[in-house]
Amino acid sequence: GADGPVPPAPVNAPGLALVLAGSCSQATQAQVARFTRQRPGFALDPLALAEDHGGYVAEAVAFARRHCPEGPCIVYSTASPDRVAATQARFGREAAGAMIERALADIAAALVETGVRRILVAGGETSGAVVSRLGVRALRIGETIAPGVPWTETLLDQANPDAPHLALALKSGNFGGEDFFMQALGLLANAN
């Protein structure tokens, strides 16, 4: 049969959904703006984060715990360019970025402990930080959301058999249209 490739099976990871956005690209800013018109969002302020990392992360986690049971919510650091510039001027570009990535990864880890199983991450470095903080070692590629961005799901890890089964969509900043977040979450099997 020359039917072409079989499309991958849909990713199925029942549980709460969370969007994390660490990219400041124009596409991500538009996606965050669209999403937060429909769903609750917590904007991470990099300067506040620098002053009290643990307390501020806990505040973001509490926000998501309150809102995620009703539907997907977002935690984002997609600050305006002048806010980004001020943070970078104070801490240096690398340190400012790393601080936000670490915060988003900490937030992801805390929320997975309380039932979040579907995580959409916007931002290449942020995606790397989240995957490594969650200890994800192997992923199965699922259906495509937008060209170059599939859903993936974690595979059983022999070294860590109790790790929760997660659905992850990892995108670099400039991918996807404005409705990308909702479109992506709508693709998951039995999306809530």
C-alpha cells in the first residue's frame, strides 16, 4: 500500500493543563495576549523574581493550583521589551534569562506534583529547562499542532518508574499563530 505514513497516535495524558511561556518573541507575545483574554494568567515579573525567588514561585504555583482545575491557565514571563531591558541591565542577559527559566521549571515541577499532566511550553531555553527539571529522558512524538511543533508524551523511564505520564508541547518562540495555545490544547485526546 502506497498510503503514505501513518499519522502518529494522539497523545493522551489525562490531567490538568498548563501553559508556560518564557519566550519574548513577537509570536509568543501575541499568543499570550490572545490566551489571557480567555483564561487566567500569571505574569512573572523578573525584578520581583530576583528579589524573592522562592516566595514568588510559590505565589505563581498557588495561582495555577487555584485556576487549573477549571481549565488551562498560563504562567508567563513575556515582559515588554523595556522591562526585559531593565532586567538584563541589572543582572546581565544570561543571568536574567536563566532566572526566568529556572522559575518556570520550578513552577512546572511543583504543579506536576499536584496533578498537572499537560504542559505547553513556549520558548526554546524554557523548554529545555522544564524537560530537564522534570527529569524527562524519552518522549514519543504525537500529532502535529503546527508545522515543526508536535505534542509529545513521556515514555516509561526504567530508572524512574514512578514518574508521572505527561503530555508536553515544546515550541520555540516564533512558531504558531495567535491561537496556538488553545488550538494545541484542543488536540489532546479527551481535552478538558
